[in-house]
Amino acid sequence: MKIHRLFSSGRILAGAFVGVAAAAFVPALTMLATPRSQTSPPQGFPRTAHAEVDGLALTPPMGWYPWNMFGEEPQNETLIREIADALVASGMKDAGYAYVGPDEGICFSRGADGKLTTNLERYPSGLKGLGDFIHAKGLKYALYTDAGTKTCSGAMPGTKDYEFEDMKAFADWRADYIKIDWCNSTGQVIADTYSILAKAQRAAGRPIVHSLCSWGDGYPWLWAGAIGHMWRTTADICAPGKADWARAMRIAFANEKLHGFAGPGRWNDPDMMIVGMPGLTEAQNRSLFSLWCMMASPLMAGNDLRAMDKSTVDILTNLEAIAVDQDPLGVQGRVVWNDGNVSLWAGKPLADGSQAVLVLYQGKSRAEKKIYWEELGLRASDELYVRDLWSHETSGPHAGGFTASVGPDDVAFLRLSKKSEFPIPPIIVADTYLVSLRAASSRPEVLKGTVAVTNKGGADLPPWRVDPESLPPWLAVAVEGRGKVRSFVNTVSTAGLKKGRYHALVRADNVDPVSGKPLSALYYDVDLEVARNVRR
Ligand code: GLA
């Protein structure tokens, strides 16, 4: 039924040929300025991303979403909790995966008062309770909705006409990421609709990663960077539970065409990954993961994390590949040469001066591809070290070029540098994103709670700063530590507080030590329960 719905809605077609006249809709905002088949940035393309304001998703978001493996039926609180546990136990959290939560998992309905309420049969702790569980594990909370009248299955209400109320509900549930689908939106103007949702989200006061999901409809790459953080460029990568290698490759090549639109805080999203789903070979898993990293795509795993073999874990947690995806320059790699079987992907400079290169082989036997330095814009005489990001071996220096030997559906994923070192950029992992404190006495108390953040990448962390002006009077935050670990020590003074519950969302900015410019922001929640009125 689901597959029928996808095909009959025309979404597969519209998304599969990104930028070709098949995408029927041009948003009002861009109608005058841009031709219909726009696959490279027009002159005057706004480079400013919404992320510059909130500091979120300055590198591609990483996490897990249930749709590819599970569809809507088996989604419930137990599944999401088990997956969150598996995300930690498998080492994926330590590799940078953070966002996790239900997709179209029949999570909520709309009451007679217009407000969203949790479907308690499926999510007995409530959507807020599930979020607290996720935050207490040092993970971030992802939720799903739709910009139309209903979600795609029709089983959940969409945000149309309830944009401000619903964004407030997602903020109250403490979502950190929201995927917003585009089903049941007939007659709505796409850019205007998503702009209203972004405004509503800002009004709700909780910065949230906005993941637009119109499958390429309305050319979101032209306008969505100013209002959200990432946008789907294509139709669904698979029907639930049915990984489809050929379709995934079509999606990769369609997404590739949009490389000029990606950058820090504004990412092309070729959909959640199918790595580790039944039906794919190890080579295909490796290739898909490498392509997603090469395209600086969001890395949302879509497999069953509770039942992964070692090879899947090794692929999903390969920090050397992830380093390419998470490189702070945020450049999306592209195809520079393609003979139909072998494609050479390059154009991805990395922050340390090295560059990533990928050879994908889609033929039947084995292929050798000589990569000439000149094809990559380098001098033939350059002497370069070549790091194989899967065998983790460095060779060279090589002059003129390098020959990669690649098996069917496999890749050579390489990093080239004049230096023999290949540093890993910051991979931020927190021990929790929630500090919960309780004051029992009517005498003033001082309570402390800590959030520790570790860089699993190569270098020391740059300094973090919390603006004291942004905190409520009862809370002070000190950032302690050096090297790869920082602790945010939260000190609460209860003097004069009335009985009740208090909440603060703390924003810490990671600042460039030289320019003082904020690099990325980290948010966590502080909850305080005061059991009695407290004297001064
Ligand atoms: C659309 C999206 C999918 C998934 C489903 C849920 O098809 O593209 O990723 O969220 O809706 O119905």
C-alpha cells in the first residue's frame, strides 16, 4: 500500500530526475529569478545559511531514523529506546551520531483544542519523556511532521494552519531536529510554507535542525539554506525494509548535480542511508557510505542498529571516512570523470589542505583507474601521500598520479596530501545533554550538574563560551578543562526561588581562537525541580 502511495503521488518521478523539467513546481520566491532546471547556483545565490544564526548543523547532521528499515508500523517507544541503546553500545555515538527518534511512527494526534498530544499507546512515557531518555544518553532528539494537512500515511496531523502551535509542541517536547515532509500540501506555496514553519520554530524559542523533505519538489536548494539546515533532493531511497542498490545509485548521481548548493549549515540530503540493510553486499555498504561522506551528506543511518554485523559497524564508524563528511569546509564532492562504469569523484578540498577523492566502479569484474593529479587541478610534478580510508594505509609520496584497483560496486576512497599526516576534524560527543537537579529544602541550596563534551577527532577543542546574559538568574555555567575534553559545570542557587519546575536551555559557542568568530553551537537542557518555597 505504501509503495503504491509513493508511486501514485508522483514523488518517485519528481525526485528521481532532480533539476530536469519533471519537477513541476517553482516556488513563488524564486519564480522570477531562476530557470526551471536549475542545478548550479545562480548569480547572487545567497550563501548565508540559517545556521549562522543558531550555530546548528555547521557540519552535516549524523544520527538514525527508522523509516528505511521499519516504515511506520513497528515504530514505538520500545524500538526507539532500544535503538538509542544500540547507538551507544555499538560505538556509533562515539563516532558522532547523535540525532535519533521516531519518523512517521504515529506519534501524536491533534485534540479538539487544536493541540498535539502524544499517542500514549505507542509512546507511554510521552514524547517529552522519550526525549528526556534520549538526552540523558548524550544523544539528540529527532521528531517528524509534515507541512501539509496530514503526514504521508494520513495517520498523523500535518502542521498546515497550526504552524505556531505545533512548533511550540516540538519545542516543549525538546526536539533538537525536525524532519518536515511535504505530503498532502496541494495548493500550498512551498517556500512560503517552510518559511512560516521556520518563523514559528524561532518563535517557540528552541533552536532545532530543520530537515526539509520535499524530495526535490520546489528546488529547495535554491532557497532553503536561508530558513533550514538540510533538504531532501530526491525521492525515497527505498521502500521500507527493501534496500534497492540501483535506486540508491540513481539518487547519489542526482544529488551529485547539486554540489554547488551545499555548504556549512545548508546540506543536500540524498536521504537516510541503507548501509547494513538486508540485501546489500559489504562492498555496496562501503560504497554507499563513502559516497555519502564524499557528498558531505547528512549521515542518518536507516538500518536496524540492534542487529548489525561487525562489518556494518566498522563501516558506519569509520572515523577516517566520517572525517571527510564532517570536514569544516563543508564542500560537496562531485563527479569529475565518468565512463559509465567507473566514476571519479573529487572537488572536495579539506580544511587541512588535503583533498578527498573517490573512485566508484559499477561494472562486473575489476577495474583499474589511474587518477592523474592534473585531473584534480594539481600539478603533475606534485608529490602526494595517498591515504586509503578503508585499509587505513598511507603510501607515497607519488608523483603524477595513483592507480586505484576497484571491485564491482566497490570504491577506492582516498585522501591526498603533501603531508603524511591525515588529521580527523572535531567529532563532538557529550555524556549527556540533560542536567536534572532537585532541591528539597526551604533553605537556600547550591546544586551542581555537569555536561562533559569530548572531541573524538584528532585535535584539542577550541574554547567554548557561554554568554552569562543568556542564563536565568538561578544558573551559572563555567566551562572547565582543556585538551580534548571540556566540562560545562552548571551551578544552581535556589535562594528565593518559589516551589515549581524551572528550565534553561544553555547555548555554548565554540569560538575560533584567532578571529573570535563562533564556529558551532552546542545546546543542552537544565531542569530544576524546587520542592518548597526557598528563603533568600
Ligand atoms: C516520505 C519521506 C520518508 C518518510 C515517509 C513517512 O516518503 O520521504 O522519508 O518520512 O514519508 O511516511
